[in-house]
Amino acid sequence: MATHDVTLEWPNDPTRTVAVDADETVLQAAERAGEALPYGCRTGACGTCVGRLLEVDGGAAADDRTDEERTVDVDDAFAYRRAPRALKPRHRDDGYVLLCVATPEADCRIAVGSQIQSELVDNPWK
Amino acid sequence: MSDATAPDDVESDHDHEHHHHRGPGYATPQAAIEESEREKLAYVMSLYAGTDVDEPDFVAVVDLDPDSETYCEIVDRVEMPNRGDELHHFGWNACSSSCHVEGLERRHLIVPGQRSSRIHVVDTKERRNPELVEVIEPEEVFEYDLSAPHTVHCVPEGKIIISMLGDADGDLPGGFLELNDEFEIEGRWDPPGEIEMNYDYWYQPRQNVMVSTEWAAPKTYYPGFDLEDVEDGKYGRRLHFWDWEDGTVEQTIDLGEEGLIPLEVRFLHTPESTHGFVGTALSSNMFHFWEDRETGEYRAEKAIEFDAREHPDWDMPVPPLTTDILISMDDRYLFGSNWLHGEVWMYDISDPSNPRRADSLSVGGHFGEIQELQGRELTAGPQMLQLSLDGERLYWTTSLFSTWDDQFYPEEAERGSVMLKADVDPRKGTLELDEDFLVDFGECPAGPARAHEIRWPDGDCTSDVWQ
């Protein structure tokens, strides 16, 4: 069974790499490894568990979120067991991934932690 | 004095069945004012959902007894079994609507997880040390093609109805879930398809009416507030008036552009009344609604408006965001919160068509005159309100919803919420901040927590309904 190494990067914390089996989500694998990721609905509706793809297989990243420099689409890097309803097309274009319903299809690095969720929406009046 | 013993003190000669008060609550709204003791404890929804604190949400037990050594402290925390629920609103298994039902007690709190769709039952027999006794797992809820539980009201004979904001996918339509007195899912209360969006509801059984409001699909509001979703019509602006007995929508009123995102809805407490108010949070207007006796139709009119204000650090005028309202038990005052501005206010509604501003307090938020209390920065504005049954003490917390907090008050995650209090003079119509009262949820042992809805053990101004 294909297992992929997913490196989780929290701001100001050491990174952790977890092996994610083909039959589990990133969130499930993180929990199995004792790594606490934020989550809410666990069905892909709420976006609490969102991460941002930084790099796939040592290749180019969505890190700076400019289309020119990205070579891997986040939707190619993960298989979703349910549609990521909390994400809008612009979020998926920017490399955001819902870890409660996503299984990696390649080794990758993901920015995680609660502050990623707050990147999804701005204060519209400020 | 517990609810179970209260009836002994209120023997009545009235022959009307509703005055044979043998069950929970009070015979009338006025009885609630006269017979209730001062609230000594509050139950407060407290949460870590959406933060990096690796702990479950909890029900905080807050000491409100000024004579207690632990006044203003969280004296107990009932932790949920899982992380990530986002505890939000909650309610009782029984209230004054069952006051004639012998043997029924106001004892169990129904505590839904807004994000998880998990429903918890907390036994408050030991008031200062409540205990989690039942859990309905999300999968059981999803089987009814419902999710995102919100408002809990008990209805006569021990049933519980919960407004559900989405289907099993977190999309529309929402509906209502019914629990029985054993806290098992009885089924869907409403036939599917009556409504699309859902949020809060209130019922007035003597008028055979229920009113429900609209937020949005869970998948829309869960991740945060996106103005594009408003432009795309994904947020609500309608009121639904239901036939309470039949569980069907009889009339829908579109409040229009001035009625965007109608959230908390309250009928007057007297069971005779068809009047009520709803706060439309985004438009920041209060709508008064009532039944037109000639046509038998409900009507709604804008009764109070709050204006956006210019802020030097904001590009656009800041809307007040009127997120919560409540009506005093004597039906004299409407209280409300302007969460973004940092204001709580009270309006005289003795003539409900013509509300009259009585007083307000400018505290916290982006414009509040008071930004610090006892050395504690307040950050967010007043949000969820609760009023003592006698109408003399108004309390509030400051968190709206984890993702929305992060947009408008990102400091709330780092510092936690506060619970504050104002003394109300219902004869003079005045509010005064109690500077000695501060509950700091930033001091919780596991880390700063957000605080949302507040309830008293013996019922409050948003829990009880009379038949």
C-alpha cells in the first residue's frame, strides 16, 4: 500500500513528518502519530483543519502563491474522499487543502495550525 | 430553591390548567420575576475549537454570587469528550412551557457542537458540578440529513427541538431535529423542503406560531464571512412563520436589503402576544413583527436602525453588527449588542411599534469608550447577552464564532473572551457598567478560551416559553 510522508510545518515550531497510508486522511495519520491539528466537522464542510501546500516531492511550491512558480496543482497532490465544500475555487488555486478529507498522492510539506484557517477570509471592510 | 420545589410555594386558585403549576419553571412571566432568586451560577459555552489549544470545548460554571469567595471565577468545567465541537448555543430539557407537567424537571442541558454536529447532554443535578451523561454522535445526526445544530428549545411533554442549519453535507436545506425525553433522536420535526436556510427560532404556542430566521449554509458561514457570499445571495434575509402544531411554513417575509442576516428572534414573553423582534445582524436593524389581526398575516417593519461609523484604520464604514438581542421578562425592554462597535443598548418597547432608546454603554469593540477593565484589555465588543429574570443585571460575553472572531478581533484567540456585567435600573431605564465584575476566560488553565452563550440554572430571558 502506498504510504506518503507528509511534513507538517507549524509556525515557530519544529516540523513533524508523518507517514500517511493510502486509506487514511492526513488528519487521521497525524492523530495516530500524536500530532494535534485543529479540526471541526471532519467532513470537509467547515475548513477548520485547512492546511496550505508548500512543496510536493521536493519540487516547486505553492509557497509564494504565484501561479507562475507553481508546478504542482494541489488537486493533483491529494485525493479527496469527500468534496472539500468549505474551500472556494480561489482557495484551491492557492494551494489550500482540507486535511480531514484529503489523502496525499505524493510526499509533501504542508503549513498547518489554526492561523492557516484565518488566511481563507479577510476583514472585508478593513 | 430548585424548580422541583417551587410549585409548593405558588399554590393557585385559578382553574385555568396552566396555573396548576406542578412542573418546571414558572406559571407566568411575572411569576418568574417574583419567585426567582438572584442568579448565583451561570453556565457558559466555552471553546477552543479553531485554535491550537489541544483541548476539548467545555461548559464553564461561573460563580455569580457576590458573597462567595470564588465570585467571578470559573468554578467548574465540564469538558466535552472530543475536540473541535465549537460549542455555541444550548438549552434546557424542560422549561415553563411544561410547568403543568408533574415530575418533569429543568435539569438537563442540551449542548450541541455547531461544527461537529455532536449533541451532548449535561446533567445539572449538582449545580456546581454538572456531569456529561449522554452523547449523540454526528453520524446519528447525519442519518436524518441534517447538520450544524443551533437553537435548542424544549417543547411541552419533554420533547426537545433543535434548529439545524444544514443537510448532512453542510449545504442547504436545513431543518429541525426532534429529541424525546430520553434524549434519543425521534426524527425530523419538519417535513423536508419547508425552508432552505435556518438559524434561530422561537415559538408562541397559544398563538400556534413559530418563527425561524436565516443565517446561511454551514459550508458558507463556517469558514468565515465573505462579502462575495452576500452579493451572491448566499446569506439569509427572510423570516418564516410556521404553523406550530402542523410544523409547516404558513408565511415567509422577505426583509429585503435592510434585513440582511436575521439572527436572534424573540417573541414577547406574555403568551398572549403576537409581537416580537428580530435583529438583522449585517444590516444592523431591528425589525418588529406582529400578526395583523384583520388579515391574520404577520407583518414586519424596521423599528430601530444603527448606523455604520467611520474608523481611521478601516477602508469602509464599520457596520455595528447587531448580533444578539433579548427581551426583559416584563416585556418592557429590548436589549441588544453591537459587536463591532462595542455597545450594549436597551430600548423601551412598551409600545413595540415605536421603540424608544433608553440607555446604552460603550464598552470594548472598535469604538468602545471603555477598552480596559481591572487592567484587562477587552478587545471584542459585547456579543451574547443574558439578563437576570428580575431584569436588574445584564451580562454578556464577547465571542461571536471562532472564524468570524479571527476576522474582526484576531486578538480574541490570543487573549480569550471576557464576561462582563451591567446593572440595570428597569424603573429609570438605565445601564451602568459594574466595574467590579470581570470573568476572564483568558485565564483558563489550558489556555485562553472563547465564551459564548450564557444560561442560569433556573431559566432566563431566552429559555422559557409559556403555553
